[in-house]
Amino acid sequence: AQSVTQLGSHVSVSEGALVLLRCNYSSSVPPYLFWYVQYPNQGLQLLLKYTSAATLVKGINGFEAEFKKSETSFHLTKPSAHMSDAAEYFCAATSSGSARQLTFGSGTQLTVLP
Amino acid sequence: KAGVTQTPRYLIKTRGQQVTLSCSPISGHRSVSWYQQTPGQGLQFLFEYFSETQRNKGNFPGRFSGRQFSNSRSEMNVSTLELGDSALYLCASSLGGRTYNEQFFGPGTRLTVL
């Protein structure tokens, strides 16, 4: 069975500071990995995905993530936080190439301080 | 293209009742997946429909069921509602092929069970 762990249910950063959201996965097969963002009263929006191509993945809004197999990690980073980045972020994984049955982490609420 | 739409957006029911939620996928998408989001359990996969057939199922009791119509619209039904069924129910649509196709999420239906 697959599991996804997000370290830190709440993360606060100052505007302009580095954003680092942590995600570790547990999988017996090479996974496909995703980061989603959810704004209040909205659905999930895909930020970026790893599908066994380049290990450093660039996404929308300046976010990127690096797949590290040796650490079973897929941490999300952004060099400079913006107030509009305040939202909840979910890491997700699947072993299926079709990626329609996702296992999600518990989410990290990002607060950006002025 | 219009996005994934879910109706209704908000719903209040009482214990023991049943409820039907609707999801209209993006035009041309044939796969619809359903997820339950609660503060305690997070995001959990319910089931996926493709071409009117349930293709994958998560670990939920039989009170949770779904179907898909020939136009790819999907409904999910929850019978004999319990307080713990209060949640945001998200659906996601994708093209549905064997290889990876991005899932697009709707805004969700927030169900409150009193």
C-alpha cells in the first residue's frame, strides 16, 4: 500500500522568503508524484507532477520540486513567497501510470506573513 | 473550455437520509473520479468511472455508490447518511486513457449532515 507523509501541517513564511513544503512517500514501485494547491472553497489545482522524466520538476507560479529516490522525498520549493501563495498544499502519489487513483498527504497550510 | 462543474455546491441533510451529488466533466473527458475530503481523514479516493463502468474503488462502505452516464456525467449517492459523512466531495475528470492524463478537479460539493 502506498502512503504519503507531509511534515508540518502549518508552515509560516515571510513574504519574499523561501517556501519549503516537505513530502515523503512510501511505495513499493516507482511512483508518480504530484503537488496540488487548494484555495478556500475551491477544488484542487495541479502545481506540478513527476512522471519518471526529469527529477527536477518545474511547475506553475514559480514552484518546483525535486524527486529524490534515495530519500523517498518530493519536497516543494519556491524561492520567494508571495501573499497569493497562502493556501493549502497537498502532495499526492500513485503507482498507476494513469494516475487516476491518488493517495494524498494530509496537507500543509501555508501562511505568508507581510 | 468549461471546467468541471459540481452541483449542488452546498447541501444540508439529516442523519438517515440519502443524497445524490452530480459532476459534469470537461467536454471530451471520459473518466470521472470522486474524492472525499474531511478534516480528520483528509482526501480519500472513493471511486472512478470510465465509459459508464466503475474501474477503481476505494475503501468505503457500500452506502457510497456512483454511476456514470453515456455523456460522461457522473453521480454519487450516499444512503443512510451518518454525521461522519459531512465532508467536501470533489470530483475530477480526465481523458481517461491508459497513460497519464491530468485530472482536473471541480470546486466540490460541501455536504453537512445534521
